[in-house]
Amino acid sequence: MSALPNEASGTCRTLIIRNLVKEYRAGQPVLRDISLTIDEPGTVAIIGPSGTGKSTLIRCINRLVDPTSGSIMLDGVDLAKLEGDALRQARRRLGMVFQEYNLVERLTVIENVLCGRLGYVPVWRSWTRRFPEADIARAFALLESVGLGDFATRRADQLSGGQRQRVGIARAVMQEPDLVLADEPTSSLDPKTSVEIMELLAEVGRDRGIPVLVNIHNVALAKRYARRIIGMSKGLIVYDGPPAGLQDSHLADIYGGEGWME
């Protein structure tokens, strides 16, 4: 796996979340008054049991889910209040890596990577999937950087899970984002491939100089690759600090009890 093209902007974008609440049913919050600031480049891991709101938090940030209340400020713009074209433009700044890849199966690998530029072209033109030569050249370079240079013309439905996730990462970087969000990017992968994907996401943060916010179940991988860990339980943040400070007592608070650690 070659290094990603060095595209670090030199400045880190600031994400400030304040008093974020999400209820799918009235009076039953999934997120309970979440407040946090992410203002440094590198990987930030969100850990916690299933159903604790990790994915909901990620999806509120990119507005795949509308928050019930609270603010999500990215460089002074409240993403929670945006609609229409303003939301579409803001989403260009948020690269998204999905658990289930979200590739267009019938398209080729290179076409899927180029989908990362759709937010930069008029809606009418996006239907034709015609892109500038510079974008096409960059897409090929990104495929080389994630180890898929020889797969450009292969259909997405012919790839393995790990290969699909690499395409998803290349597509996210193709957006030239200020922040990358990854929703359980390793949950469907074997241990070796999971390590490779986390290494690749860490490269994205390092080479671009941006935060990469990863929702992940694997605590060992989180501690290995994240500079900061956010532990969630029952819709609340119960730990926010460096991996070295994450103790068994914190894990018991996050996951409930100690029996599972034996």
C-alpha cells in the first residue's frame, strides 16, 4: 500500500458539537446532550456498545439523520440548520466511509471514486458522470495509493469486502474533505484487513492534516490507531481522552460491568 498523495491543507478544521440530542421517539433520546470539540488532525475513535448512539452521532454530523436539538458547528457554520443547496455544499466538506461500503455496484471502481466529485458539479451534469481530466487523473492516483490501481475498470460488485472499503476511502478523499467520518468501517472485515483499513484511515488524517472520526467496536484497534478515544454509554459520553488513559474501570463504565473483560 503506497502513501496517499500528500494534500495536507496546513490548517485543521474545527468541529464543535453542543448539547446535541436525537430522539427517534419523543421522550426516548438516543443521544443525550452530547458536547465535544474536535480541532486537531488525526484519528478520533468512538467506542461503546451497540445501540448507544455511536452511529447516530456520526449520521447527525453529516445530516443523514436530523438532530432533535443542539448545534453542530463546522468552522462557524451550524450544519444542523442547513437545508437544500447549502446542505449539499456543506456535505462536500464531510467525507463519509460506510460500514456497508455504499458503492454503486454496477459502476466500475474508477467511476465509484469519481462519485466523490458529484457535489462539485451541477446536478444536471452529475447524471452524465462526466468529469474534468484533472479529476480523472486524481482518481487514478488515489486508486494507486490504496492498492487498487489494477482494479480501475472492474465492476464494484466483483470486489472483496476489504477492496470495497478501500474504494470507499478513496471516494471520501476524492471529495477533498475537511473531516472524514467512518461508521464502523471494519465491522464486516477479517482481522488482517481491519488493520489495513485502520492504517489507511490513519494515513488520511496524517497526510491531509484533518480529523478522521471513526465509530468502531474493536477497542484494541481504537487504542492502536486513535490519538483520542471517546467512550459512549446510553447516549452519553463517559470517557474522552488519550488511549493510554483508557483503563478497565472506564471500559466497565462504557460497556457495563466487568464480566465481559474476563
